[in-house]
Amino acid sequence: MKAGTKGGQAAHSEFADLVLLNGKVITVDKRFSLKEAVAIKNGKIIFVGKTADADKFAGSRTKKIDLLGRTVVPGINDTHAHVDSIGLSMPPFALDLNSPIVKSIADIAEAVLAKVRDLPKGSWVRGNGYNPEYLSECRADPTKELSRRTLDPVSPDNPVALWDFSHHNMWANSKALEAAGITRETPNPNGGIIVKDEKGEPTGILRETATALVEAVLPPVTKDEMKAALLVGIREMNLNGITSFTQPQLEPDGDLIALYQELFNEGLLTARVTGMILFGWDFEKFKANLDRWEAPAGLDSTWLQFSQVKIMADGIPPTKTAWMYNPYVGGGCGSLTINAGTDAEKYDNLMQMIQYGHAKGWQIGIHGTGDRTISAILDGYESAQRLYPLEKDKRHYIIHDELIRASDIKRSARLRVAAAMQPYLQRLTADSAASIIGPDLAEWDWPFNSVLKARGKLTFSSDAAATYPDWRKGVQAAVLREGFSGTVSGPNERISREDAIRAYTISGAWQDHMEHVKGSLEVGKAADLCVLDGDILAVPPREIGEISAVMTVVGGKIVYEK
């Protein structure tokens, strides 16, 4: 790209601050029209059209950038990303155990050993991102189980806590279990599983809420460390062309809410943020926290808003903790993770939480992956709308919505409940899904196309740090639906590139109640955009994920340039 200024012209009120010329501008307007140039002033778009017509907006102080044919898309709106966890899952905060950095159990043990050598005895080792499906020992023997006995020899004196890519499972060594007081007598916590061997001894694998037993004894991250991690996470979002994201799971008394305020007040917030508050895992705590919490004052809601409630309803299919109508391969149907006794009590708690949050005017996003969980969530949304009809257009949604039934897709569309899906997660689990939920259901897993055919609202996200926030790989996954083996899973659920781009842009803006502010490149909207080094509409499908973001603009300011 070439930059310069136009000399010899006096500035006037119509002259732009920034003009991008000679590009392929994918506007994502109603016609999905293509243009060549964009002019920006005071953080907003004042012109979209032909390069020949853009010159009149360039004055002596205008920055002009020749795109040299590069592609421009609206700023990406990642509708579900734990951005704090991106920074905390990277060195120096934690070991990076993602594929292909680690390829085997032996690689993980070696990484832990190297870390231990630099630590005093008793200091914790943390890590993130491992996926058993792609570890060579597990690929060679699918029955192989991870165990604390692999970690104990390399870290006999340092507790080890490793989270998998989904953050629904933890792999701990004996020192960590000892610190948490986990023994053979420790019962499973509500909504969680302490995996035990044939002798009844804990293996070191903790699922769902059981991970909290170890998390409770981990040394807390300081506020300064959290702020640094948050800035790292936002930087990673920007260098991928992401200009807006939804941050889930904010604790009402935690540091993150205050830190986001600090970044906003200090002018360090380089992406628009929608915050979701996790008020509790049962109705009693949910109601008490919601009633006493007050949203921060003095914020510009187009940049930072705390407007959504997060509810955790179940687990995930790979660990057989999502609540299903029919048994998994090998048995079991999972359960709701609501903190209550029986399935009926958990269901009633979920209904109360949804109805109360809706009645209080909140937009609600609920983690739901199993088909039975999703039906329950929709029962809650439907009853809430019936009981409190004056609370209209809340735009509630289901996070993941992975195994939603065909009948519930129609119900979602009627209720205007969006599906906030993650296409790259489909790719990550495509090769193993049949062995977990059966071949027929595996073909239906993540039904992107069926949601669109029912005129439902589909939004896309990364679920970072479960996956790296590379949305181009997400587009490729939605278009191809190929596992890493190359096998296509559910070909009827593939969607077009255009629909995938909409799910990452204007549909995400709709979910934020800001489709009139962002999400497309149109006059009057916020100047949020991403410049790509490849034509995302024309490259071969398997090359979509190789395209790089080379510039990111948020509110008219260049926040990343390669």
C-alpha cells in the first residue's frame, strides 16, 4: 500500500481525514455491493464508491492510501471471545499448548519440565490449549487417557494445571490435586466430574465445574497482570482485523469490568466491547447479584457497554457433558450444569433465571450445546416473552447452539433467538464427532445452513481462547466443513463466503443492537474496517484461511498496520 497527502488544496469541512483508494471494498450492505474507495472523517464513513469520485474528499491534510487492489471488509465483530484469556493463555502467563506447537503428550511433558526448571519449588505451572484429538499418542490409541502420572515425574514439587482448548477440562498433577484437597473420597461437584480410574483414584482430569476446585487454590492473577493480559488480547484481536467483540463471563465483583473502564478512560480501548455479566449458576445467586449490580456510568455505549447476561447451561459434546435427548456413544446423556439437584430442579432454575433476566430488561446469551439443553433454553425464552411481552426485541441468543434440532431452529427463528456459532470449532471436532454422538448426528453438528434457510439469525465468533481469533479460518471452515483429515462433515450445512462474512460483520452488529452504527461500510456508519492481502471472495476455498489482515481501522484510526 502507498500512503501520501494531496497538496495545494485548502482543507474544508468535507475533506476526509483518511481516504482508501483502488481497492475491492466489500460493503456488506443489503445488496452486498462492491466498491473501490472509502473516505473517513471524524471516525465515520463519509463516502463509499469509485476511486475517481473519492478524490474530491482529499485535502492537503488528508491521508491517502492506495490499496493497490487489496480487499476491504467491514470490521469483524467477534460475538463471543474471552479476550482476557487470550493474553493469559500465552507466555509468559502460561504455557502455550495449542496444536501444532505441541504434537504429543511427550511434548507437553517436556514443556512442563522446561518451565519447572525456571521456577522455585511450590510455584504453579499453568498451560492452555491442548486437544487430545491431535496428540499423537491419542491418535494412535483413541482409548488412551491423559493422567497425572504423566505430569508427576516432570513436576514432582510444583503443582500443574493445564486447561484444554475448550476450557471445559483441566489436566492436573498430584501436587495440584493435593493443594485442592481432591482425593478418592471427594464427590463430584454439582455440574462437574472428577475423573477416577478403576481403583477409584483421581486421574488428574477434571471436567466442567470440577475445574473450580483447583482454580480456587491457584494464586490469583494481579490486577496489573490482568490489565497487561487484556491489552495483549485486544492487540491480537486488532491484528486479525477484529474491531468489535463480546466479552463473556464477567464476574460482577471481578476486576475485568473496572479494567475495561480504565482502558476506555485512558483511550487504550482499540475495539468496541459488549460485556456479558455472569450473575450466578443458580437462580438464588443470579437474582441476588443482578438486583444489586449497577452498570458503570459515563460510558459511550458505542465503545463499551455492559448490556448482556451470561448463563452457563451445560458442557460440551467432546467430554459428554452437554445435555442430550439420546445417549452418547458408550452411554450417558450429560446434564445441565445449573447448580441444583435433579434435572427437574436444574430446569426450573434455568427457567427462573431466563424469565427474571428478561423481565429486568437484560439481553441474555446462554451457553448451550446439547439438543436437550437448547430445547430447555428455548422453553425459557418463549415463556419469558409470553409472561413479559412488553420487553420486546431483546435479541436473546444461544452461544454455540451446536446440536439444535430442526424443529427448534424454526422455533428460534420465530422467537428471534440468534445462533452464535463458532465454525472453527466445527473443524476442530469434525473428525471425532461420530465417535462421540454417532454418525447421523455428526452430520448435523453445527447446522449453519439450516439456520439461514429457516431465516434465523446466525452470528460467528472464535470463542477465543478456545481457538485463536482468526476469522478467515472460520470462513473457510463454514464454507468447506472439512476436518483436519480432509473429510467433509455435513456437506448440506456448508454456506457461502458471503453468508459467512455477514455472520462475522453485520449480523454481529445486529446482536449488539448496533446494526445502524457498525457492521457494514456505508455512509454515516462508524469507520471500522479491515484490509486483507487476498481476495476473500475469489481465492480457492482452501486458501481463505491463509489470507492475512494487513490493516485494521477502528473509529477512523489505524490501530494495526502490517
